[in-house]
Amino acid sequence: MTPEDAIVATADRIAELLRAGADPHTPLRGAEWTVGEAAAHLALAGKLMADLGAGEERPYGDGTPSGLAAANRAALAAFPERDPAILGAEIADGARAFVAAAASRGPREAVLTPMGPMDMATLGSYLLTHLLGHGYDIAVALRGPHMVDREVVASTLPFMRQAMPRVVNSGAAGHHACYLLRIGHHRFAVDFTNGVPTVTDTPPRRPDCTIAIDPVAFLLLALGRWTAPTAMARAKVVVWGRKPWLGLRFPLLFTAP
């Protein structure tokens, strides 16, 4: 499945959940939003991403998790639509509009996004990650099948890698450690120097901690939907190395975007 196919398929699965008699007032597990609010947010974000893909400038927050949250609250307050079926159709339309816009531009063409500058291919990865995260929340709230699987997670990794330095939190202050992440068949390293991470294809030095994690568990952990103990309890992650205890600390160094 191409990243573009994954974007459309994920949006369609979310729309299907929202068409199936969904109650917009259903609360999301562990979140302040309801299903209707999450769907409205996805519809708004889809329009934003499609506009960015078409080359429009759309300032949105300051690129930090707190700045994005404030921008989300303001956007939702100005957008009253909460009908799940209507919003589901808008989510599906937004995904297709983005794919159509991206098709007219080169994958390495630069664009300024709410998470900083990135190329078009990474912007598509960003949109997919965003759909999967909130789509998962909606599916869990409505007790329906979620759309996060091993194959689709691979297309989120370009964005996840680029976003890591932007979402480091105060818990990383002064941190020095090199991590090697093994996510299914994919590998990359995250090297912290005085609390600042650098993401590379291969470790710049001997890893202190290697984390082998199931792709679905990685995405849900990275997006704050699972905790490290949850992933370990479900036998979805194994850690080893000179400092294996750092495996539990690693996700705590970031704030989910």
C-alpha cells in the first residue's frame, strides 16, 4: 500500500465508523474531547493539510505540543459542526484533496507545516499519523475496529522521525544516551546529547539501549495512547543493551504531538 493509498483508506475507515449511527457526545477514553469534537478536528485538519499540499500558507500554532493544542481549541470553537456523518464525509474528502494536491508537486518539495518545515512526502506521513491517532481514539470510543496495523505504521515513520526533536520535553534536560529503535523491519537511532536528540539511520556510537517494538505498539506509544508498561505487559517490546532500564524512560522524554 502506498502512503497515498493509506491516507485515503484510513480516512474512509474513520468515515465508516462515523456513519454507523455514532453518538457525537460519546467521550474519548483518556481525553477531554468527544467523538464529535475529534471528528470535527480531523475534518479541519484535513482541510488544512490539503491547503498546505496545494501550496497555500496556513499558519497554525507555534509548532510545540502546547501551541498546537491552543490552536486546536480555537479552531474547534469557531467550527460548530458535530454531526458524525457530515464530518466523516469531510474527513474522506479532505484526504482525497490532499492526495490530489500532492500529486501535482514533487515529494521533496518543501512546505511549511504546523510542525515546522518538511517535504511533501513527510507532510503526507504527518497527515496519515494524525488520522491514525485520532481515528484510533474514535474507534475505541465507539467500540469499533481501529485502523492501525503494521503495514500502515511504516508510512508514519518519516514524520515520527522528523517530529521527535520538536516534541522533546523537560524530562530530557541533560540527558545523554544513544538508543537504537527496531520497529518491525525498520531501524533508526536517537542519540541524546545534553538533552538534544539527533535522529539518524544508524547509531553514531554504541547504543546504550536497543528497543525492539511491534510497529502498532510503537505508534500507539509514541502518540500517547499506550504507556511503556502497557506495551511491555502485552509482550510488544523488548529492550537490551548496556543500560536496558533506559527503555522505560525513552517515551517519557517526549510529549505526544
